[in-house]
Amino acid sequence: MSGKPAIHTLKDIPTILMPSIDDMVGTEGVYIVHLDACLSHARHYVGWAKDIYERIQSHLLQTGARILAAAVREGITMQATRIWPGADRLFERNLKRGGNVAMHCPLCADEYRVRRRDEMRCRRVRERGCEDGERTRNNRGADASTHTGTGGAGVG
Ligand SMILES: [Zn+2]
């Protein structure tokens, strides 16, 4: 019949919202990183990793995805807000291709309808940079250490 089970859709696969470090250490799968301010065109990053925790750490150390390295340099705090343990690269691709990652981010989903305006604004400022991000970043500066799930202390 159909060989290995294909895990393609959001509904087919268990997910963890606001994962703890324990949830991520040694966990293979797909993850969403939520940026606390928008960076050029994005407020979320979707990735796949063999070890999500390791991968998040490398993002924070600026040795992972370029866009997240840029975010770290800009002083934008970030955290993994959702993971799908066991999800594969095809799932990652589908999630990216579906757009509207904010809809799947627990920090954004509840206010998705409202926040969609922010996302649109992020898109609009794509060319001239994210002025909104500047303001948010400064506001968030004080509680940057409170974000969980990514071992924030290591941002250094
Ligand atoms: Zn979000």
C-alpha cells in the first residue's frame, strides 16, 4: 500500500505549545520561532531540526539561520512558541508555504485577527525597514530575560 506514513498536515501530528527546554532537547521536528519585534519582513521563523534545542541555541549564537542571526544582532528577543515533534521537512515546507504562520503561533493566534494588521504592516515596511520593531524592541528590553524556552541567558 502506501509505504511510510506521510505526515503532511497540521492536524495529523501532535504539537506542543510554548514548549519547555525539556520538550526540545533531543527532539527532532518542526518548530516556530516567534520574534518579539518584526525584522524586515518576518515575525516568525519556521524550521526543521534533528535536535530542536540545539538548533535554537545555534540561532541564538548567530550560527543558525541568517535572518535569526540578524534579529539577534538587532537585539530582538525570540522564543520557540510551538513545536511538532516528529514532523518532517515536507511538513516544514507546507507550513512555510501556507503563509499565515502567525495563525499557528500561540502568542499570536488568539489575537490573530487583530494582529494581522501588524503582520501587514511588517510587510509594508519591508523595503524601508521595521520602524515598529525599533519601538517594540526598546519596550521589551526590560523583560528580555523573562522569555522562556530558549535559555535566554545564552544570547550574550
Ligand atoms: Zn507569534
